[in-house]
Amino acid sequence: MHRTHTCGELRTEHIGQSVVLSGWVKTIRKFGSITFIDLRDRYGITQLYFNDALNVLLESNPLGREFVIEAKGKVVERSNKNNQIPTGDIEIEVLEYQIFNASAVPPFTIEDDTDGGDELRMKYRYLDLRRDVVRKNLELRYAVSRATRNFLDAAKFMEVETPFLIKSTPEGARDFVVPSRMHQGQFYALPQSPQLFKQLLMVAGYDRYFQIVKCFRDEDLRADRQPEFTQIDCEMSFVNQEDVLETFEAMAKYIFKDVKNIDMPDAFPRMTWEEAMRDYGNDKPDIRFDMKIKNLNALAKGQQFPVFDDAELVIGIAAPGCSEYTRKQLDELTEWVKRPQIGMKGLVYIKVNTDGTYKSSVDKFFDAEKLKEIANTCGAQAGDLILIVAGNEALTRKAISELRLEMGNRLGLRDNSVFKPLWVIDFPLFEYDDENARWIACHHPFTSPIPAHIEWMNDTSKYKDIRANAYDLVLNGTEVGGGSIRIFQKSLQEKMFAALGMSKEESNLQFGFLLSAFEYGTPPHGGIALGFDRLCALLAGTEAIRDFIAFPKNNAGRDMMLDAPSHIDEKQMKELGLKSVQ
């Protein structure tokens, strides 16, 4: 055997034993005629001690960083114990060793605090994966996967694999497409989700399905997006919304307990989409802190201040303990909201001073009594700072939402060790696309209206008011899962396609297989898909999902290690019936 123990396993109870360890040389420290080496593997680090005699051999057969070696020796007690590692009370007095493989000098230091930049570490990802911080991320990912499977198995869910080469369908993000050699001029698409297959599994009678599955979307990237990602995909038959929420709330609590040893005894709060937009300015509210948005139209208008009088919406928040902000800090906040990605023309402030007085940037237009009314509406206390923006409703609501989160960051209110989940429900079923002059699905075209609004599908004038039987699981201001009760009757599904502007011929061309399946006894069903990479990142207190993917793409969607995507040769192009257009 090349090892009797791992490098993270030996303790004082093993002292005196003869052992064999194998791993990578992490560090080499020479002290005169003796040498100490830290040997690393996936499980930890063990110090090796080379005495005078073996040190001579080291000089003729030297070791370097990241060499792969085998060391045989005895476990002895360390004289200089290291309480920073679990094996720090012992070391191995090496009697013999062999080099399996030498290593070139690594392009960056393989330490948690590495000197390697993102692109360099992505190019040599197999080296980056040796770092403890990355290993711990992948261990957490595995723990979440294991907990998920254990919970769903106990709840009688069955894992079923679905195809990766499927038909391209409209709606949603752009598909990645794959040309067919056998059917030239035709293309497969990689699935954005197994949505249609899991519904067909419900038709087939597999009433509790799940899959931890790769999905693909050709969209612009950011910290919490990758072109290929993993989701926990689940579907259930003979259920209503309450059944789904109870099941997956229980799963989330199980994962938190199993992976983080965090108990969540209370029911997750529930909030309608309208409440979320009103109080937080977005549909994935961070409820770790309060600072709710308040509508100030009634108080702010009619004071001969054009910025407010001409605005569609005037809204504000009260930032706790910020009344001492200096003019420089307030100017910096004003410039922050004027950035192109926020889009406001300015920012109004009101200081609620600790002596009971008010100071604002609009003192010329608002007297103390009116400022007090605004402060009371915003729930401001002495020492707070009220921040107000005004303008177009959609833009202003988005701006105050971002400003609220920014103030939460600045005030340390978004503690990544605190977890605050909630359900957001009752989303709109449709939104109107002005550019294309048509209705589009807010979720996807297989989402059912809430039961009370199904009849409204016959009246186009009510489309804007129809609520979807849909729900999102939100954690710390991030959507980690979304789902819905599905349409399961052919007639209602045809109405949905028609509402989205699809002719009968188009709907049959794209989704004829689903409409046909609905003719053969379809149970009521619903489900949810949770972003697996995103959940892992949040559990670790970050938003960067690529840190939890073994071989991720960079922000431009490139695999720096493989140098992909790349060109294919002319022979392959010809076989596929393709021509390159530069």
C-alpha cells in the first residue's frame, strides 16, 4: 500500500506506530542538518521529520514544492506542537521515502492567501483545487448534495435522469444549440431546465421526482451566474401550493441542520409579490434588516418642489444612526445614486437630529412640521437619516431597492453568518412587452393562475391582474428557488399559449408532445427548482458560485484551462453541414 493513513488522520494515540503516508510536498523547512516537510493530501497536513542520515539523502535526491512522494516512518510526539492543525501534536520520523513525481515550480502559491489572480488560477484550476479554501467549498457542495438526496429519498422521491439533447423552445433565456451530423441543418438544444420532462413524468405516474441536474443558459454572466449550472429539480403530483411549500421548507431546514448545524424551528415568513415590491423594491427581499421603503407621494407633493411634484413616485428609507453623516458622505451617496446602473438624478436627505430638530437638503420647501410628518411615516428615530429618491416609478423603485441594500452593507446589517429565508408568493402571471406589443409569461408558460383567477384567462383586459400560482424561496436577498403549480389541462394550456401570442400551429409545432400527453390523464402537479450552486455559495457566506464548481468558466464564459470555446477543424464543419461566418 502507498499509504496506511491519510495526512489528516494521525493523533497522539498513534505514537509509536509505523505508518506510510503519501501526498504533495507543501512546504520545506531546513534547520542545519535536519529538515521538516509539511505533507498535504485532501484530508489534511502532517509534518515529516528527516534526521541527519536521511538529510544527506535529501541532498542527492532533493524534494521541491508539490512533489508527490511516499514516506515511511514512525509516529512521534512533536516538540513544537502546532495547535492550528488537527495533526499538530505529532510528526513522522521518516525512515525512507520515494518520489512518485517531481513538480515544476507552480505558477502561484498554493495557499489560501494565494498570489495568483483569477485568470491564472482558472488556467491552472487543477492546482487551484489543491488549496484548502477551494477544497472546503467542494466539501460543502458535496454535503449539501448528500443532505438533499437523503431528505428526498426519505420523502419517497425518485431520482430520474432526463435528456441533455432536446428540442429548442421559445420563451426564457437563449439556448445553447448542438448541430446534428445525422440530420444536417437541424439542431438539438441543451436544456435550460428539465421542466417539460418532469411534467411528463407526472403524466407517467412518477408522482415524486427529483434530479440534481446540469442546466444550460446562454446569457450574460455575473457573480451568481455560469453558462452551465446545477439545480435541485423536483416535481410532485396530487399537490397544491401549500403541500409544495411545506415539503421544501422542511428540506431547506434539513439541509441547514445537516450541513451547518443550524436549527430553524420557526415557519418561514410568507410575503406576496406586491408586499415585497412595496416594502423592499424587489421580489427577493433581504429581511436580515428592516429599513422598509415608504411611499411619500402624499406628503412630498404640493410643496412647490419640482423634483417631487413632477415625479411619478417619491419614496424613502430611514437609515438608522446615520444623522451624523458629513456633507462629504452625503455628496458621495448622491453620486452613488446618480451612477448609470442606478440612474437617479439626485438624492434628498433629512437628518433627524438627536436634539429633536430636523435638517434637510430641501429646507427651502419643507418646514419642520412637514419634515416631522415624513420622518414619522418613514419610522425614523432620533439619530436616523432619511434618504429620498423620486422619478419614474419602475426606475425609482429599483434605485431605492439598491440604495437600501447599499446602506445595509455600509452599516454592517447584512451579516453572512445570519440566514433569513422567506417565501414570496402571488406573482403576476403576465407582464406586457411594450417593444413587441404582446404579453409574456413572468415565470414560464406552464405556470397555472391561482384558482380564483383561472376564469380571467378568458378576458384579456384582466391579464395584468392575474396572479400566478407560483412561489420563490428567497434567502438573504437572493432567490435560491422558484416553482409553481402547473397547468395540467390541455384547454387551459392552449389558452396560455394563445395569450402569449402563439397560434395553434405554433403551439403544436413547439409543444405538441405536451398537449398530446395532457389528453391521457394528467394529474394536478407542481414543483420547484433550487439553484444548487447558489445555495452552496450562500451557505458559505458568499455570492460567487464559481467558487463552488470544480471547473467553472470565467466571466466571459471561457474555460481558461481547456481554452474553450474553440474552433473545430474543417472536416468536422463539413460533417455537420456548417460554414464559418467571420
